[in-house]
Amino acid sequence: MRIATYNVNGISARLPNLLRWLAESAPDVVCLQELKAPQEKFPDDAVRAAGYGVILARTEELEWKSLSSLENSEPTEIRRALPGDPDMPTVATSRRRSRLVIGCLYLPTATLTGPKFDYKLRWLDRLIAHAAELVSRGSPVVLAGDYNVIPTERDVYKPERWVDDALFRVEVREVFARLARPGMDRLPYGSCIPMNRSIRSGITSAMRMRAMRPAH
């Protein structure tokens, strides 16, 4: 199974590239972030004509950070937000017929201090709790998307330039490390087929359970 995650940074401008890539690579699942388009402008017809079902998650407040989960069969939606945060749908979760649970997510960005930074940490805590709950059900799980975290110095060029950035703050990295604890794998770039690796847009990556059965 091929699962891709892509910070598209504007679906309207990059739609031809996306459609061409879908035709050439034929991934089974694609998680898109930062659509930067209102719902009525999402190219639903074009995406479905390419052979993909769609789950779209957004609010007026998150219009520019909206998400879409595409699958080559019609996805079954499970939820559009983390438990405890119904007004901020930064997660769109679907289930395939194989029982594989796929979460398309976009971690909140943040300033260095203040309410947004605190919210980012709380959001990560909720994600960890929700991931543990999903795993406890016994189904294979993939959490793919833009994590907006630089986990280690190996993930960024010249890490000394990022010491005071919210993506690289030690508090964020420590919480992220809890998500990547034993029992979870952080997939390398090649495994999750990202199309955009811009650090300024955040790390585009994926998490899956080590103990899950192969998703063939």
C-alpha cells in the first residue's frame, strides 16, 4: 500500500501537478494539508474523476489550513477533530475496508510564547492520547501529515539557526518524542512519499504502529 502526505500549499495553483502525480504514481491514500481554498473552491469533481474519494475538513477560521484525505476507494469518515477540540478540525480520520485507520493531520503553528504556543503543546498531548486509544483497538494506524515540528537536529539544515523557533523549541520536541515512543515508528520521507519537504511549512511525515500487521 502506498500512502502519501503532501503540504500542497494551495490546491488551486498546484492542481495540475497533483493530478499528474496521482496518475503517474497511483498512491492508495493521499493526505493533503494547507489547501488554501474555501470549500466551494475545492476541485472535488477533478479529484474524483482521477479515481479518488474525498474527506474535506475545514472551518472558516482554518480555511487556509484545511485538510483533505483522498483514497482510491470511498473513505469512511471517523472524525474531523481530536477528542476535546471539536471546533478545530486539524485531523481528518478515515477507515479503509482493510480496517487500516488513516489520520490526515496538521499540527497548529505557534509563536514562541503565549496562548498559541501553549495550545500547540495541549494539541500534541491530545494527539498522543488519541493515538494510544486508536492503537488499543487493535487495528493498524497511520497518522500522516504536517507535524510542524523539527524533531531532531538531523531534520533541519543548520539547526543552530532554529534554536528559538517554535518548531524546534525543546518543549515541542519533548512532547513529539512521546508520540514517537517505542511502539510507534516515524516513517522516513521515502516511505510516506512526500511531495513537499519545506521545513518552513513543517515536517511532512507519518507515524505508524510498529506492531501493526503489514498493510498490503
